Amino acid sequence: MVAVPSPASRGARPDFAFGEATLLLREILRLTKSMELDMGAALGTNPTDFAAMQHLMESGPLSPGELARRLGVTTAAVTGVIDRLEGLSHARREPDPDDRRRLLVVPEPASVHRALDRLLPLVRGAQAVLDDLDESERAAVTRYLEGVAAVYREQLGSAAES
């Protein structure tokens, strides 16, 4: 356990004690945010536009309404997001093949490749660390991460669906 400094030495924060794994998870979350900001900057996007790109990369084409829901913005605001992504050649609007009255936002393959070129070395490195563990260690890591993900989902409630 690592003790966090007392409230007197850190302001009004209560005194907590966290295990090393929890502190490392917190560091990974901070590093993830930094990585996302770095990738967004490399692609010329702001954080909201980069989040939209992430949704498009993970899910493929989405309707503007679904993209707005996932980003937690209005449909009017998502129009600006899509306009900026189109202007940067990261995405395009296409008619929905199942309902030509609707539009889909489609990620541009070249942009997806640029993002993946930056992301895949990180993913492969993390996988290599996991591959160095034996089966029981990998199972323990998986149980821990499943538990942490469940805590996040519980805390977020319906917002976790975004």
C-alpha cells in the first residue's frame, strides 16, 4: 500500500491508501489521456473531433444522430464536428445504403491508417508485456481489469453506453 499525504499536506483532500496496482492504473489513465491529446494534435483535431474519430474507427460508419449521442453533444453541435472532420479529410458523409434519406459519417481509410500507425505500436507493446506473463498471471490481470471495468460501468450507469 502507498499512503497518500494527509489533508494538511495536500489541501482539503482526505487521507487514502492505495495499492500499487491502483496507482499504476491511475497513471495509465493519465498517460492514455496524454496519448489521445497527442494523437488528436497529430491529426489536427480538437478533443471532441478526435473522440468522434475514435467512435468511427471502432464502429465504422455512424449516423450523425448516433455520433452525437456517443459524444454527448446535440445534433447541431455534431454537424460542426462532421464539417471539421470532412475539412481535414478524416471522414465523409454518404447516403445510408439501407435508407437513402439518411446520411452516414464514414471514416476515411487514409486517416484511420494514420491513427493506427501511431496506436498499433502502443497496443503491440502492451500485448508483449502481457505475453511475457504466464497463464495464471494473465488470468489475474484479466480478472483485475474486468473488475475495474465493472466498477467504472456501475459508477457511470447509462453514461457507460456511450
